[in-house]
Amino acid sequence: MAATFGHVSIVAHDWRALAGFYEQVFGCEPVGAERDIAGEWVERTTGVAGAHIRGRHLRLPGHGPDGPTLEIFSYDQPSPQSHPTADRLGFAHIAFRVDDVAGALERLLEAGGRRLGQIVHADVAGESHLEVVYARDPEGNIVELQRWS
């Protein structure tokens, strides 16, 4: 079996606003048509009765026209959930390599994101020097900003 990475999905309260955030801050680009899907096949696929999903895919930066995407969808009736923490089980965060961590954090904050941690510099054994910070997007999802040197 051969496999390639396809996408990561974020379920949002407001998919349009969250997609706009990732476009503005990280340069993600819309790919394909907006989605408005429902029906028996969606219910069978997701295991969610009455699922009605709207949203779109955004091309992640740095991987060319056929690279992976960030899928941002909204369900008509999302399940409630608390904000993720860095140490919870399961998917924890999305990371972007940036050339200016402080500048990227500032853009993230100006676009409605929130600070989570502090900018840290560390020498990572067997790797190189890392500058990194964790923050939250406008819906509370954790975003890591990192620069290796």
C-alpha cells in the first residue's frame, strides 16, 4: 500500500472566518469549490446522524500546487468541546515554520488569535537551534510557530 499525506481538518463554529484567518496570517490559499454536503453518504462516512457540512480546503504554504490542505468545515450541529490543551490525548496542534516567530505571532494576534505561551529559544539535541511559541487561532485551536536555525 502506498500513501501520501492529504489534509488535516478543523471543525469550526464559523468556517469562513477561520479560513480567512489562515489565509491572512499564513498565506494559505483556497483550493477547489466551497463544500456544502449532506446526505446518507456523509452520515455513513462521519458517523454523525443528520450531518450537514459546509466549508473548504486551503492549500498549506510551501508545498506547491499539489501539496496538502487544511480542511476547515462547519457542521450545522457541532458537538460541544472545551479548548484543547497542549498535553491532551489525540491531535494537539498545527505547526507552521516561519522566518520570523515574533512577527508571525504579532500577525496572528492582530488577526484575532491569542497568545498561549512565550517565545522560547532552545538548542535541541541532535537537531539545531529552535525558536518556538504556541498560540491559539480565533476558535481556540493551538498553533505552533517555529523557526529552526
